[in-house]
Amino acid sequence: MSGLFDLTGRVALVTGGNGGIGLGMAKAIHGAGASVMIAGRNTEKNAAAVAALGERAASVVADVNDAASVAAMVKATTDRFGGLDILVINAGMNIRKPVQELAFDEWRQVIATNLDSAFACAKAAYPALKASGRGKVITIGSMMSIFAAGFAPAYAASKGGIVQFTKALATGWAADNIQANAVLPGWIDTDLTRRARQDVAGLNEKVVARTPAGRWGVPDDLGGIAVFLASSASDFVTGTAIPVDGGYAAMI
């Protein structure tokens, strides 16, 4: 069974991998044997993430909103490690305002960072993933891929779009033996959600009350699903959207 989850000899690229959920996934994928390229805009955070992983890890400064930067990010990965087998599309952002207060430019910023960039990353990585012969794409959705939230309309729209985009990848690239799946994190304790708890009154109490596990998740809770979806164990799993939420989505 251990061989099913062994990532020795594989190469992963994790966008937004220098913190939060991205780093939690990167650590697990690296721990299963893969070489990992961390992509992020902050040089210091990138370096700290690489130091946390150790050998077989490197970083690249990248802006997922810029197509040229995305192409350079993929090239840096294949140049450094000789190929690309696993793409984790994780970089994202949120602006918490109701529709009537959200500026059009703010809407476009969230959609571009969360959804347009997923298209750019997948498109740029496709030749390397196809050449691998065993490509894996892991996208990051959200509970808001399922539910709506009046305080985050652009985020909810982008994360709903991520699920449909992932299904399009899964069906379009199946003939190339590339599997694509979305992970839908529940309420995970990260810098992004800490700010949400400050901005949204009562959020912490509501999340804990609704979550059967009785707690917020932590980035390491995403490690197991990341290894599963990156490994041979998921070779017949594609086009799915899997909640990792402590049972939040199962509650009525």
C-alpha cells in the first residue's frame, strides 16, 4: 500500500506554497518523496518555506496574475528538477465586501487572482504535465464553492468557477493521463481566515458550532488529501471536488 502514495522521483509545483494551505500541502508532498518548487511573490517567505522542507526543495518568485511570470515559473521548475508531474494551484485572495459595496476593480482583482490565474497556470504547465505521462493537477476551491456568503461574492464566484474549471481539465486532459481534482478546504486557520475573524463578527463561534469536528482546521489537515491526489493512489479519480472541512458541508 505504501507504494501507492510514494512520490519519489516526482516533481511538484505549488503556487502560493510559502504559507498557509499551500505550505501544508507542499510539506506533505515533499515528505512523500517529491521534489517541490515553491512559487510565491515574497522572497523571504519563499526562502523560509524552502528551509522548512529541506533537500529537494527550491523556490521561484512568481506573480500568477502575469502570464509571462507564470511561464517563467514553470520553466524554472522544469529547468531545476527536470520535469513536472504535480501542479498545485493554490494562490488566491479575498476582499470581504457585499455586492453593493464592492468596486468593479475589486471584483476583477479577486476573479483574476483566483480564477484567471488557475487557467494561466494550467495552460503553461500542460506540456510538461503531458510529457510526464502521469500528470496531476490539484486546485483549491472552498466551502464557498458549495455555499454562498454575502460578505464575499467575488470569492464565492471564483471558487465556484474553480470547480467547473477543474472538471473541464479532467475531461479535456484525461487522454493525456492527467488527473485534475479540486480540494474544498473548510475553515482553516491561516492568515487569510484570521483577518476574516476580525472582519466578520461572530464568525469563529459560528464555524465551531457548525463543524462536527468542533474546531477550525490547520494547514497540515490538507496534507493527506494532497498526497492522495498527487500519487498513483488517485489514478482513477478525476473531476472531483473533495471537502476537507471537519464535516462542515455535511451539516444541515
